[in-house]
Amino acid sequence: MSFGPWWREIGSVALVGTARRPVPEPPAFGPVSTRLGPDLRSEEALLTSAALGATALRAGRRPEQLTPAPPAPPDDRPAAGRLAIQLLELVLTHPPAGAQQRNSLLKHWLRTAAAAERRVPHSLLPSLLDLATSARELRGPTAGVLDQRGRWLAAQRRDWSWVPEALAGATAASAASRLTESEWAHLPSSARLPVLTLVRSDDPAAARALVESTWRSDSARDRTAHLEVLRVGLGPDDEPLLERALDDRSAGVRDLAVILLDALPGSARAARMAARLRPLIDVRGARRRTVEVALPDQPDAAGARDGLRKPPPRRSARGWWLERIVAGAPLAVWEAATGWDPATIVSRLSDEDVLSGIRHAARLRKDPVWAAALLGRAWDPALVPALPPQDREAAVLARLSADPKASPAALLGSVPAPWSVEFSLAALTSLGAAKAPGPALAQAMPHLLTGLHRDALPALEAWLATARQDSSLATNLRTLLQFHSVKRSISEAFR
């Protein structure tokens, strides 16, 4: 009997009892004798068999099939320093800010170590590889700090087989500026996105060329993902590729191309949308103080290509088409048609489909004037990033003061990280003044973890000193404080 059937039979005997079913003799485990012997009682034979089987499973392979691996080559990089290693051990075994924040701290450690050209110590490699196996977000950063021993070790276990692919991505990312189209074509699909992101941030034209070089052979999923990266540094030079994507066979690619073209008010599609919008705008009244916008007719094939397609569920078709036309047309059309400034136009519009389209355009184009005008009419956190950096924090703080019932978490989340010291302190003050500080802090925790300025930590410590009676609040404050303290210590350990 081979091992599998024998082991299942041992489980059956344990379930029904040795009085009803005999214990089978174990199979041979290589040259090791596994005869149970005639003197064992049935219960002893069952327990012995269970021990043998469990040991065989842990061993994983038969001794005679084991081929010794060649020795690992010497490492090229030095290990991280003693303090950095202690911090890594702490994050791996006893995350100071809780298990939920462990991966965030680990990514910070790994990326900081890679930038300092240091490697993970040998003793921690198995734990790190195991963790990255289950947490995909850690694979790329982990590959960035594996040296010769780490790569050798990863080759010894099947469940670490993701390492070569991650290493290919990490190697390509480190040489992203010199990546050729041939090298791009041979990269694994999962390794392309981080590389493309790096290239795009440094050289938008080179990134676009890489996308175009494999466009015809890429899957719809990859084409969509690559277009998504083009949001970074999106500009007029990207228009030909996006026009091409409007005719793509994948609906997902076509829909994304429409959204990206919405962000280009100087594109040919924007001009086509402007031509559709102008006849719909009518300024009325003897003093020309009202503006009405007519609903569009059924779009033709050219309109459908530009994104005027089937509306979402429970939406008026003509209202949806109007919103899409407004979102795609240049915002300057409104000023030319009315002679008013953006704030006046927004105050005199009543059609929600029109206002939604204008909000969409202002958000994608990061138009500060229109964003400010829209925020003057109604609060919309999604518009805050369109404001100039110096105005974003001021707008949120003004909103917090004007509306005590507003959710601090939603408001804080609208300000991109990192925050200034002043805004960080004001955020803590606002959360402390909330009707229920504990829940408010818990909701804002993701934003505080990424945005809070290090110089606001003393204020956090002072708040913790007064919150001892509220155990939930104190726990969250302690978690936040520990997270930022450890993150700062990691950065300092590699200096």
C-alpha cells in the first residue's frame, strides 16, 4: 500500500476504532524499517502509525530522493545594521502597531533597506519569504532585498516559486530608465506595472512607447492596466493612443479611454463634445440671468464611439448622455456661451446632470478655479485635490469649523498625504473635539497613518496621557503613536 491510501486508512481506523478495523502495516519509507512488530497492541500500533505518518508529511520527501542543493554563493551586499535588524524582527514577530499595520511597516523597512543597498539577515529570510507568499503586496519589496543567499533559499521550496518573477520585476524596476522594448515584451505580466509606473513618472513618452509596443498582443486586462498607469503625467501626446483605444474590442479599455480623454480639454474628442454641447446651452431672461441646458437627442455612431453609450441602471438615458457630453467638453465652453465666470455659472445652474458633468471635468483636469466654484456651492471631498496644495488644507479646516457634524475622517481623507505640521495638529484637535472621539479616530486611522507629520507626535502623546479612561480610544492612540515611532526609527536606522 502506498503512503496516500495508507494514511487515509489510518484516519479511518482512528475514526471508527481499532476494535472495528485493523491497523494496516505502514509503507516503506526508503531504507528505514517501518515494521510495527507483533508485540504492539492495536492502540499502540495506531499511535505509532500516526507518529510515523505525521513525521513523513513534515519531512516532505523520501530520504533516497533527496538531492543536496549546491552551496549558496556569497552575498554581494552587507546585511542591515543591528538596530535595523532588531526593528525588522519586532515588526515580523510582534508588530508594535498591531498585525493590521505590519505589512505597511514591512514595506517601509524593505524599501528603505533596498535604497540603502542592504539585505535581510539570513536568519529572517524564511519568515519573510513565508509572509510575502501569503501577502502579495510584499513580494516586490521583498525581492528588492534578496541577495544571493535569499535567492538560493527561495529555490529550495515550491511555495516560494514566485521569487524569480518578482526578482525579474525588481531588476527591471531598478533599470527602468534603460529598459528596451524587447526587455519589456519579455517581462512577466505581473512585473510590468511597477516598472511602467517608474518609467512613466520619469519619462512619460518612453512609458507610452512601451505600452504601444505590445498593445496588439497584450490581453484586455493588461491593456486596461497599462492605460491606467497613463493617468500619471497624462498629456496631449497620449491622445493618439487613447483615440486608438476608443475602438478597442474590450469594453473596459474603451470605457477607460473615455475617462482619460475627459481629462484632456484640448483633445479632438473634447472638441467633438464641445460641438455637441454648445447648441444645448441657452441663456435666458431680459438680463440674461438664467441658463437652461436642453437634453441631447439619440447619439449617432460617432457619439457612441465617444462614450455616449447605454446608461447605468436607473439613469435617464438623455440625462446620462448630457452628463457625459458636459464631462468631455472644455469647461471654457460655459464661459464663452454665457459670458460669466465659473462661480456665477455654477450658482445659476440647477440641472444635476450638468453639475455632475462639470464636477467630473474639474476633478479630472484638476482645475482649481472651477473646483473652488463648485466647493462654494456644495461640499465635495473629491474636488479638494484639484485645489492648489496651499489651499487644500485650508479648505478642509474651514469645512471642519463650519460643519461640526461633518465626518472628520471623510474630510481628512480628501487631503493627500503627507500633511503639514499645522494641518496634522488641527486634525488631532478636531478629532479630540468630536462628540465621540474614539469612533472618529478609528474611522480616520488610515489617513492618520499615512498623513500625520512626525512633529505632531508630541501632541499625540499628550492626548494619550488624558485618554486613559477610554480604553478603546487609548488603544487606537497608542497604535498610531507606535506606528509612527517605529516608522521613524526604521528610517533613522538606515542613515
